Amino acid sequence: DKAVYLVDTMLQAGMDPNAFTCSAALSACEKAGEWEKALRVLSVMTHLKLQLHTITFNAAISSCAKGRQWERALDMFSAMGQSKVEFSTITLNAVISACEQGSMWQIALCLFSEQAPSIAKIDVTTSNATISSCGKAGEWEPAFHLLFDMAHCNMVPSVVSFNTTISACEKGRQWQKALQVFSLMVRSRSSLDAISCNALISACEKCSEWEKALQLFGSMSHLKLECNTSTFNTASSACKEVGKWEMALQLLLSMTQSLVELD
């Protein structure tokens, strides 16, 4: 805010802020998610014909992403091309993240697909943001394929990559696909966590696959994963959905014995 205030004060005094001052103001706006102020500073730089760099646009786009302003983030991305400023992986990650926040999975997927052939512009973060964007919209199929395509780009999927894909399959009621992703996760020796299992158990629960849900629930101790309230509730719900009340009550008893906080 101080940096932005300095820019405003200089303008009011009839002084032209330099590129260093404006860049500092943009950086402050990015950290605070102040997208309106960031765009104002960028407008000042354009008016004063100060040279705009990749880092300059990155800060502005990131500010828009944090402020859930996907349209303005895309405008900035387009402005980079018009200004012939080369974008970086950070730029692409920021604009795809903005699309994710705005539930614009089609645009996020399009941006990713356009850059995938060059490979140099994408990384694990790019893939994760695109998968997450598809997953939040319940579009499990593109999320599923993106995960398996990461190997072709010489990228090693992270825990986030696997978890977001499993969650996408869960929302799409694709428990077998979710299980396939989980199996790949185990084979790749990625760090499993409760989030992975909870999403997979939930996928089984939504498809009335109560036996598979209980099997997964039982495997958590073998995998040295700690069950939480969500784990018990989802497994219990899977049993109740098909009238397996005794199993549901048994899980409830097991939860209280494990001193897990009840919802």
C-alpha cells in the first residue's frame, strides 16, 4: 500500500514515477491481491511509456488471479502478446489459476493444450491448476487424461496431482477411475495421505460400492494413514445408503474408540 501511495503521491505532485517505483508497487499489489490497484499502476506505466517486462505482467495477472478476476487476467495475458512481451511458466500458471478460480475450466484446458507441445512453458504446477480447474467443474475425463499425460511431458505427478484427479473422479461418480488413479499413486510411491483415501472412499460411497469403501477404509491402517472424522463419516454413509446399519454402527463405535471428534 505504501508503494502504491507513493506512486499516487508522485502523480499528484506532477512527478513521474520510474519503473523501479512502479514495479515495487505492483509487487505489493500482488502480495495483497489488490488487483484494482495493480491494474491502475500498470495503466500508469503504459501512459508513461515505461518498459513493461514479463515480471511486470506476472505481478498484475497474479493479482487478478488472487482477486478472482479471470477476465482481467486473460486481458493482461492478451496484452502481453500485443506488447510482444514473452510470457513465462509463471505467467501461464497465474492465468490458468485465475481461470480455475473463475470456474472457467474450458479456457484453462485450452491454454494448457496450446502450450503443451512446447513443453518448456508448462510444469507440474501448470498441470495441477488445469486438473483442479476441470475437477472443480466435475469434468473428470480431461482431468484423468491430463494426469496420465504428465508422463509424456517428463513430469512426475505430485500428491496434489493425484488428489485433485481422484477428487475429479469422485465428483463425476467414477469410482473405478478414481481407484485406477489411486493404484498409480501407490505404484509411483507418491506420498499417500488421508485426503487421497477420503476422496476415493467418497467416490465409492456415491456409487453405492459399500464393500469397496470398507475395503479401502480397512487398508488405511496398513498404509499407515490416520483416519479422520471425514473418513469414518463417508465409510459409514456408504453402509447406510445400502441399508447396512449394523456396519454403520460398528464404524461409529470404532470412531468413538479412536477418539475421533464427532460431527
